[in-house]
Amino acid sequence: MTHNPVAERTLVLLRHAKAEPPTPDGPDADRPLAARGRADARAAGAWLARHGLLPDVVLCSAALRTRQTWHEVEMGMTGSPPEGGPTGPVPVVRYEQQAYEAHPDELLTLLRGVESSTATMLLIAHNPGVSLLSELLDPLNADPGGLRTSDLVVHRLAGPWAELGRGTAPISTRHTARG
């Protein structure tokens, strides 16, 4: 059997969907999604499916709002619960505590550690880290205002994940998901 190396890799960055406002008595990491956030995250999943951007690997912050964003994205991609759906195999999902309040270099470390056979990866994270990461990967074309809630930015990488760095992954598409 011949091993077919991945010619081009796709990285999709997603800022978590709209969350409930902070409360004085609860930790920020425990904020749930707002109703609008759930609808927007499902719309993001449907957009990913329509554009053939189904992830092989999902790296997701361990915060409640990012985990809920992934659940709704998955529902939007498959139209069914996580048992699987008509759009393809279920991706490997890793909930990463270090992605919460991460700086771009910390997110890069997570991304660089993904299996080289992974063709499409989805990172669900927080601002300012995810916006600054997008800017680092494509300094000329990043949105100067950063990613808004439920914003998707698709970066393409010609080399292996281990080579992700400044200017190595041009932006090919942007989308703001609204449900």
C-alpha cells in the first residue's frame, strides 16, 4: 500500500459563539452560550459542511462556551447527535485546557503537535489569542479588527503542521456565521 502524503493542509480558526455575559459570582470559563450563540454555531457547522471543510481533528478550549460551540457546530455539520451523520466520519476532538486565554505562541504549539496525516483541523478558541494567531499566520490579510464571535477564518498550509509560523498559512476564506 502506498502512503499518500497530505499535499495541502487546512486550518480553520473559529472564535467561540456568543456567550452569556459574565456574572460576578461565577468563573469566566464557566460562561455558557447564549441562545444566539447556539444558533450561530450551528450555522457555522452548516457552512463548514457546505464548503467541504469537515475537520479530521478539532482542538477546542476546555471552557464551557467553546465546548458548547463545538457541540452546536457538530450538530450543524451533521444534522444529528455526535453518533455520526451523513457528512463523514467523526473527527478526533481534543479539549485543551491550555487553549483558554492562550497567546498565539501557545496555540501554535498545540497546532504544531497534531499528527502530520491530518488534512483539516478546526481550532475553537478565544480572543485575543485566536485573532492574533490568524494575524501571525497571514500578517498581510488578517482582519485588523480581529475575529468576532462565530467568525471562521480558513488558512491554507503547504507544509507540515510542525512548520506553522509567521506568514506560512495564507487566508483563503472568511465567514461570519449567523443563525
